[in-house]
Amino acid sequence: MSRFQVRKVAVLGAGVMGAQIAAHLVNVKVQVVLFDLPAKEGPKNGIVMRAVEGLKKLKPSPLGVADDAVLIGQANYEEHMEQLRDCDLIIEAIAERMDWKRDLYKKIAPFVAPHAIVASNTSGLSITALSEALPEALKPRFCGIHFFNPPRYMTLVELINTPTTDPQILDDLETFVTSGLGKGVVRAHDTPNFVANRVGIAGMLATMKEVENFGLTWDVVDDLTGKKLGRASSGTFRTADVVGLDTLTHVIKTLQDNLTLETDPFYASFGTPAVLKKLLELGNLGQKTKAGFYKKVGRDVLRFELDSGEYVPGGAKADEVYGRMLKKPAAERLRLLRNSEGPQGQFLWAILRNGFHYAAVHLGTIADNARDVDQAMRWGFGMQQGPFELWQEAGWLDVAKMVQEDIDAGKALCNTPLPEWVFKGPVAEAGGVHTAQGSWSASKGEFVARRALPVYARQPFPEALRGETLPDFRTAGTTLFEDDAIRLWTMDDAVVIASIKTKMHAISMEVTAGLERAVELAEKSYQGVVIWSGDEPFSAGADLQAMLPGFMMGGAAAIDEAVAELQRVMRRLRYASVPVVSAVRGLALGGGCEMAVHSARRVVHMESYVGLVEVGVGLVPGAGGLTYIARRAAENAATSTGKDLLPFLTEGFTAAAMAKVGTSALESRKLGYLLDSDVIVPHKDELLFVALNEAKAMYQGGYRAPHKRLFPVAGRSGKATILGSLVNMRDGGFISQHDFHIASLIANVVTGGDVDAGTPVSEEYLMTLERRAFCALLEHPKTQERIMGMLSTGKPVRN
């Protein structure tokens, strides 16, 4: 990999995007300084100070831990330009004004280090035109970098070169953005709105046009164009509200100002829709002004009606028949929609047809290849499939003929025919644009392989597009054992990989047996075990549904044996003679969290959600989660001069009793479910690579399991203190009587039960208390209500 290192970054512009980019840099441990204009009144850094303070209030949070806002350096252009000399990367993210950006480049140029990269975060301005304001020496180190909002959560980052950009600069930046920031990079050509916004906004405008043609309402369209269509759950108009109608209008204006009918045959459909103009006149800009296409009044969601200019009751849903159509295989689905007589079906076919048409006509000018278009739409617009993927899955030539027939019949947005390469040559022969050789490049007239940068060697199983032939973790490597619940395999004959196969990777008796087998295999012939299941979640917990038949037949006694076995396997993971590493991505809840905390180490994707959530179904953690909390409290107290265990126990007890979940790996570390020695990985597809290396490094470093030792507990006096607080919460109406009962049982376990403060206990002793509490709750009617409610509706019952 390149020796280029990003140790410090300057972000210029403390607006919405600039501040959030700075926040994400803090999340991944990159030193960052945020610049803006000097404030006219008060402290000179006032603008940046307010922006940083505002980050703590945003939802979803741009920071992994809100307190980390303090790590963002604050600066202004009047006093702190010298700080730029220490920066390896400078990201300009000021307002979308060509003149303002160029003026800023002239000011910063004398302070840019000779090795530093300068990149403009713009959603569509010409990067080449922006570069003209730079001195010649800086032009090779300048490019575009387009983050999508919100930067922490959106995968896509577009990189855009100019004719003078040094190719190595783009490779270096792609390496950092991929591995350092955890993003998916698409290389875009320097055309208006680049790739994702060019295709996505054109699609949104086309959707609005077809809404008018078919006379549908926003709520029905959002129901049709959300999850049912394999797109973001917010659909079309709710997404517009979230983005901001002023922002959307600006991106539309970029298309209007920089394209013509000669450069884009679809230009006639780029007019600002009448409803958008009206909402802008009213100052209703979407979520930021609490009114846009929708407005929430109390619990009711109203929709804007253009004819009356008023908000009327919303919440209408699409006809069920179209939901059933959209579940059909791709080829059948498109034929049914095209032949549909109802306006909703005709609308769906129209927007899909328009998407295919637009992407094909513009592929040669906006992107290097079809893969970049499909990845951009997946990562930037939340689509499960890009337009070319869906087209290819449904039958390339069959769909092409249907689209061309509509073009010839005047039903499409313009009369430009599909490009010749669609019907003749390699694409037609291959049955689509994605093949084992690569993805189709219309500009080069060949299939282009993925970029082979060294950073991608860290992704053994990258996210594949339909039609590509990439390694599949389900069949890769050498299988050592496999059944319906788990696959044990190895990639390198050094580490056993345990991949759980159950739904939501729930932990069943078969899974625990497989995990024990993995440890036995590794102790005999390998260097360690990595628990990694290939996709999300890591594990949603124990398989309650599988336990219910046993409970119905044998009562709590039957469950006691199963829970005891689960606890034994958790201890087996902890005390294995080789390192067991949990590679956590997505949810690690309940038993999944317990599996992780009993591992020797955790390698965790940044956007993971870790916690003990059993209270939600009226239970307590039963596989050693509470034992872990008590042990960690004792270990932390041992490093203190104080003798009182309770302060070290409070955070863990509260987390379990309130079912707190860390909404990032950083927050999970703060809750105590991750340790400082655990590794947080920004990119999901690098998780296995890092976990395997951690396991091998631990083994080769002479790994030995921890000693089994007794540790002190807070005892009955500690429990009494906790119960006093719980009584106040119950009597104040903050928790129910059953919540109080569950929390009391949790307090009893983590404090060691009826023993004196400081009494040494074993893990087995605490796990026995844990198991008794778990089984007793299973027989409680209110817990049974909670379990059945969760299994039937997926939502917690409060009783």
C-alpha cells in the first residue's frame, strides 16, 4: 500500500457537511481542525464553536460518542492559517458558490504543505473549473471529493479528477477514504452532479413528472418507491424532506444551469416541479422546517396538497396487488408492471423504464463503467440494486426491447434510442453489463475489471453486484464442518472461522455445539477461532422460539439445562487455549453480546449496535452477561485506591436494567461491552481481514487464556443501595412493577446475592444466580406476555 499517511486533516467550512465530515474524522481517530470565517461578534471562532456544539444535538448523531466533539480543533481564516501547514489533507466544504471557493483557494494556497492533497466537497460544481484558481504546483494534488449526507452513515464517496490531477493522488485518497473512513469509493467523471446525483436527481425529477401523469399522492408514491421497490424506506418525497427541499432545488439547478437539450436529451424533464416551487415560496423546506411534502401534527402525518395549498390527512398506502407484484422474480415483475392497467402499476413501470433509459444513454459520459453507476445508486441512494443490475437480472435483451418499444411509441421522457451497445456486441452476448471479466465501459467499449489497489486486498469478500463473479464466503476456503446451523472453515489453514447460518444468526443449541467444535479443532490444529458470519447481524441473541417447545413440555427445568449448556460454552470460549476473536458487525444483542464479551478479543465494525436487551422480553441476560458486568466492575475497581465496588458497577447495571444499546462501537466501548484493547474497524468488508490477523498475532505472541480466579462482589449492601433507587423509580411511575422485579433480579446477580460486600465469588456461582433468575422469569405471566408480543409483532410490550 502507498506510504501516504493522513495524520491531520483541515476541513474548511463549518456548515452542515463540513462539521459532520469533521465529526466522522474524529470517529476514526484522525486529528482534525475545522475552519470558518471569523465571527463578527464575540469570539473569533464563534461560528465553528456553534457548529461543534450543534453536532451534539443532531439525530442521527454524527459522532460515535457525543463527548468527542471536544476533539475537533477550532480555527478561523484570520488567525489560524499557519495550522494548514501541518495538514496532510485539506477538504474544502463551503457553500456551493464557484466564486467563493476560488477565492478561498487563493487564500490557502501559500499555506498548503508540499505533499498535502486539497479536495473540494461539492455536489456538482466543475472540479476542473475550480482548479483554475490554484497555482500550477498545487493542481496535480487537487481533486473533488463528494461525501453524501449524513457523512458518518452514507457509504458513498465520489472522487473526481481534473486533467491535471496526478493519478497517484487519487489512489492515495481512495486508499484513505476506503480503509480509514470506511467508505465505498466511486470514481466519477467531471460532469454536472457527477454519478449518483446525476442519475438519482434525474430519477427523482422523472418520478415527480410521472406522479403528475398518473395522478398519485405523495404518500402512495412513497409506499410504492420505498422498501417494496428495494429502495430506501423513506421513498421519494420523504427522502426529499430529509435532504431538504432547498438542497434538492440547488442540485436540480446545477443540472439546469450546466446542461442543455444538446448535452442531455432528457433536459426537458429537468424543470423545477410546481409543487417544489410552491413549497419553497412557503418556506417549507422539509424536515429542517418541520414542514415540506409532509407535516407532522401531534401523532398525525399530513401531506401537502398543491391544489388547495393546505396540508391534508396522509398515510395512504398502495394497492396490495402491486406489493405482491414487486415480490415476483425480476423478469415476471417487470412484465406484470408493464402490462398493468392500474395507474400505480403503470407508474412503477414508467419510473423503472426511465431509469434504465437514462443510465444507458449517459453511461459513456458520466462514469468509467456500469459498476460505478450501480454502486453509486446502492451506496448513495439506498437502493438494493442499481438500475443495470435489475435490468440484467430481468433479462437484458427482453427489457431492452420493452424500453425501446416505449421510446418508439412516445411513452418515454425523450425519443433518444438506447445506445447500439445495448443490442449488439459483447453486452448483448454476455446478457448484461456485469460479467466475470468486469463491468461494461461504454466509453472504452470493453469490460473493465475492478481497481486492484492494495487496499482492496483487505476485503476478501467485497460487496458484489449481480452478474459479477467474486468470492462468496458461503463456499470459499476449506470446509472443516458444516450443518444447518453453522459452518466451520478456514481460508489460510491457520485460523478456524465459525460462520453462523441461522436466521438473524440466533444462537441455538446447534450453534453452541458448533462453536465448541470450532474451539476443539483450533486447539488441536490451528492458531485461533474467528466468529464471523459474513453479513449482518453478528447475532440477535439466543433463539427464544427454539426454546419455547421445550419450555411448554418440561417447564423451567427443561430450559435450565439448555441455559446451563449455553453458559458452559461461553466459558469454553473465554478459557480456550487459543484466542477466540469475535468479528462484530451490525447487531450484537443479548446472547450475541454475551458471545462477544466472552471472546478473547473483539474486532468491531464502527456501525455496530451492542447491548444486553433481554429486559425487552421480560428476561435477564442468561448466558453470562451479568457475570461479565460483575467481573469487569471488580477488575476496574482493582485499579483504583477506593474499596467500594458500587461506583464501578453502576454503569453496567444500568445498561443491562435499561437495555441500553451502544449505537456505535465507540459508544459500546463507553458502556463497557468493548475494551480499549479491542479493535474498531471503519470498513465492514475489512472486518474478517483484521480479525484473522488479530487472532494470528495473539497466538504468535504467546497467547494464554486468563486464569480462572475469584473476584469480589458488592454484596447485599450494594444491592440494597440499588434497590433504593429502583423503588424511587417505580413509585415515581418511571418503571412498571414488572420492570422493578426484573431490575431487582439483575441487581441480585451483579452484586453477588446474599453475601457480604467484598466476598470473593466465582463465575460459575454468579452464572447459577443468573440462570435461576432467567428461568424464574420464564414462568412469570408478564414475561410470557412480553415474549409472545415480541415474537408476534417484533415490538416490545410494556406491562
